Amino acid sequence: MSNDDTLLDDFEHTNESDDVHYIGALVADRYRVLRRLGAGGIGRVYLAIQEPLGRQVALKLLHPELGARKDMVKRFEREAQTSSKLSHSGSVTVYDFGTWNGQLYLAMELVDGPSLADVIEREFPLSASRVVDLSIQLCDALEAAHAQGLLHRDLKPENILIAKTVDGREQVKVCDYGLAYIVGDESKGSPRLTKEGTIAGTPTFMSPEQILSKPLDQRSDLYALGCVIYEMLAGVPPFLGESSMEVLTKQLYDEPDPPSKRTRFPIPRELEQVVLWPLQKAPGNRPQSASELKAALLRANDPASRRSSRPTGTGNLPFLDRDKRADLAGVATTTSRQTTETPMVSHTVLVVEPAVTPFETSASMVLRAQGSLVRVVNAIESPGMAEAVVIDVRADPMAGVVEVGRRLAELAGKAVIVIGTDDAFDAMTRALELQIAEYVPESALSSLPRKVHRAIERARRSSRGG
């Protein structure tokens, strides 16, 4: 995916030679730049001294080459506007915002501490009590933001800093409100500060409704917080994939494994139950507020409520009552599937792919290698006795998905899977709106047999009314 889009983690400018233009400069007649602290997708952050107060600040400067891009300028301005509305100890304080020599700057509270991502990488496993303490603080920070009508939309370990209080206690500081927006502000323009066909956020921490650009509320941030807590417990986020597209598809369709299945370290059962609650696909099945999630965390951390510190394995979890799960983010009625490996079974599959498709990258080759009975055609036709229909639209993903949508009635009752390119997010979104079983990016072609098997199982359950 292009770095011009904001779906993935911010790209990083690493040319430190440019810093010579800023080190020692007096920005806006009051911020003396000392050294660079880091860089991200839209700006660099410097340690600076606010004169004449002598206060240390983190000074963020928009990359000069992005100054002509209205979307990036808007994102930078939004970070200043939304952050300035917050006055909570769990969020980084913004002191000042303006323009210097034609370049946007943002003066913020200097946080002396690592990101949560660094903490997880260096210190995993984290104790259950530490995870709960940090999670409760994050709930408090989100509660304060939500009370102002602000949604973060990009909560992730990289955007959470860990400072130390004077008594040595850890203090979370949520930062980077560049993708935030005000709930109910849609009438004043789209809250998506991205190009059409892209999605704002980071795939591994995005809620299903955010992926589909549906209206958002505080429960979307709680889904992201659930992903963050999960990573603190398991060392990895709930969903990983070979590409961003695969991760997005898993966010929409897959049920996360209990974190105890992803690590050899014990996790209290009650805490594991809580972390899976905000990861429900339908917003109505999650905690309805950060304070509700906080209360559940406090109960889970109460020693009197502990029944066992052993991993839960595959035990029943009350927050995963599948019979009560709503439609998947309002997109399709489907029984959630587990992310664990599924045994390969021989299936009959109709593959629609261009005759010029190279053998080594063809869907038919991958499926036949796994033992499926494959019939290959060059255009959509009646599937006959085939259990699934795999349609290759890589030549023109959006046009191909639209054509599949026109022909879905002919494919009723069959598992329909589309193979597209990795960067066609508009096509993927359209495929999901049409309730096509799966959009498989070409980088994940090796997973096609498993996805076909799962799609067929879902189609069978749907036909039985299960």
C-alpha cells in the first residue's frame, strides 16, 4: 500500500541530515529546538525548551513536503484541536499550535518514558495486576475523551506512552489524536481524513464498523482497547496476517483465540473473559462505555473473585455466547469462526479466472495442490454441483466485485470467494457490503484452501438455519 494513505502505521522519515535545519532554531520565537526525539507519518518530534519559561516540551513539526497536502494538514490540525479539548492526566497535554516559517507546529507535554509497544517488546510477559492497572488507566483516559464527544480512532500500543509519577507509579499517556473526530460531526463533513477507498486507522486495532466506514461511537475505541489489552496479555494482537487485507478480513469475520492459547504464561480466567468482551464483532455485544469495561477489570482483578490462575484453554466464556451474537457489524449473518487451523478437506470448486493467469499464481493450482476437485472457467456461470465459487478479479478488482454482485443470485447457496489485489480496499469494502464470503488478497493466496473450507462450512450452517 502507498505511504500516501493512512490505513497502515505511519511511514517514517529517517533522513536525520535534515535535522540540521532545526537543531538550535527558535520556533515561533519561543521554542528552542535541542534534538530530535522521533518521526512519524506526518511529522517529526523534537525536544525543545519553551523560552523564557524554561519548560521542556515535545515539539511536533509537520513534514515540509506534506504542507501542500490538504488531508495531512487537516489531520495535523485535528490533532491539535482535539487534544486541546482534553485536560486529563491520561492524555498528552497540548500547549500550543501554530505556523512557523510556513510550517505547522504543535507544542505538547514532554513524556519521559517508552511507548507501550516498547514495554511489551522488552518486558513481556506483563503481570496480570500490571495489565489491569494500565488498562484501567486507559479506560479513564478514554472515558474523559468520550465525555467530550471525542473518539480516538487509532488507539494502539505505539500511541500510548508510559511515564512515571513522582512515587514511581506507571502513568499512561494517550497521544496522537490525528485521526480523532467528534461524535455526531458527520454532517459537517466526512470524519475520514483519507482518500476515497482507504480506511483511517491501523488494521490490527480497527473495529469491524471502522473498517466498513460505518458511523462510529465510543464502542469502536473500546474494541481497539480490547486489542491493546489482548496484546499486553498474549504478547501479540488478536489477529495477524501476511498482509493488511488479511488482517482486516480477520477483524471482520474471525473470532479471536483466548489469549491463553497464544502464550505459555498463565492468565487469570476472569481477566481473559473480560478482554474478550470488547472484541465482540457487534458493538451492542461489547461494553457500552469505558467505565463499564473498567468495572469489569476491577472485578477480574479482585482476588476474592479468582477461581483459577490457569489458562482457560477452550472453556466456555460467557462473553462469547455465539447464539446471541448480532449480525457481523451489520454486514452479514454468519457464525463466527475460530482462527485455529482447520483440517483440509477435498471440495468441489468452480474457479473463475482469466485464461492468461500464470499457473504458479492461479487459484486453481493452489486448490488442486490441496486435493480439491476444480473446474476452471473464464466467466461466471452456473456452479452446478460445486460447493464453492472462487472468482479471480485481480485484473480489475472493483469492476470484478461489482460484476460478482450482479451475479450473486445465480450463486445462491454457494460459498463465494473473491481473489483480489492487496491494495484494492474499495473493492474489499464493496465485497463485504455484498456479503461475499471472503475477499482473499493475492499475498495470502496460500491460505485459499483453508478459507474455502471455512466459507463452505458457514454456507452449510446458514442453509441449516444455524
